Amino acid sequence: MQGKRPSTIDAYARAVRRITEFFDCVPDTLTTADLKQYFNSLIQTHSWSTIKLDHKASAFCSRPSTDTTTR
């Protein structure tokens, strides 16, 4: 997680789980329209801090990895 603090890693993991549960699919397959739908729904049910955190997590997870090692 590129030097992120353990609390940040935990928060991002929770955010990805929320997104995954909302759509019941792998987050890699989501479109921009899907994420807009998710955040519009999240606004109705969660705090602003949760919305910001989920947005940061989704942006972080959607960036291409700079890791060149084989998995």
C-alpha cells in the first residue's frame, strides 16, 4: 500500500468492501457511472467523512499499479 499507515489501509479496505457489497461484483469491473450511482446512494446514508474516505479509496484502487513484480 505504498507506505500508507495501517489505519489508512484498514479504512480503504472497508471502503472497497462497502463498494463491493453495494454492487455484488468485483470493483475492477465498475464504470464511472456505477461509482456515481454508489456515491449518490452513499450521500443518503453515510457521513461526509465516510463519503470522502470511500472516494479516496476508490481513486487509489483504480490507479494503475507501479509494482513491476510478478504476483
